[in-house]
Amino acid sequence: MSTEENKEKNEGAKEQAPAKRVATARSKEPEQLIYIGPSIRKDGASVRTNQTFIGGRPAFLQALYDQNPLMVHLFVPVNELAESTKKLKQIGSMVNTAYRSMGEV
């Protein structure tokens, strides 16, 4: 192989590498959740209906999770909000059961 052919192969490899990095970066975006339960303010912790969180469920609400274990089912991915809202109205679904259990808070 000539030196020019090696340069062309190296340049082609360099062009492909950034595309792979971009695809990897997109797949590692932090999870966005929305809380679809009733608003709660208790023991210094509060969460509002339709409040959005980036990076999963917030740790500062751990006391509420401990008191209401089903509450975690009321944090749904933003892209599944429409489907979860339908399930919220469907008696017997996990989201509906979790919501009804929060009514006692």
C-alpha cells in the first residue's frame, strides 16, 4: 500500500468515530420522570403533581417513599405520560392503586 492509501483509510476512520460518540452520548441522557400523584407536603419534603425530575426519582423524598412504598410507581418517564394517565383512571392498574393509596397521606 502506498502512503496516500493509508492516509485515506485513517481519515475515513476518523470520520466514522465522531458519529459513534454522538450516538453513545444520546443513549446516556439522564432519565426524565414526571410525578403524576397528588401534591404532598409533609415533614419538610414536598412534591407537586406534574413536577418533573431529571436523573430519576429524587433522593430527598426518601422519607415519603418509606412511608408510602407505592409512591414510586407515580414517577413515570415523560415519554410515557399519556399512557400512564390512562392507566391512572383504570381501576386495578398499579398506577391507580398507588394514586389511591396516596389519598391517605
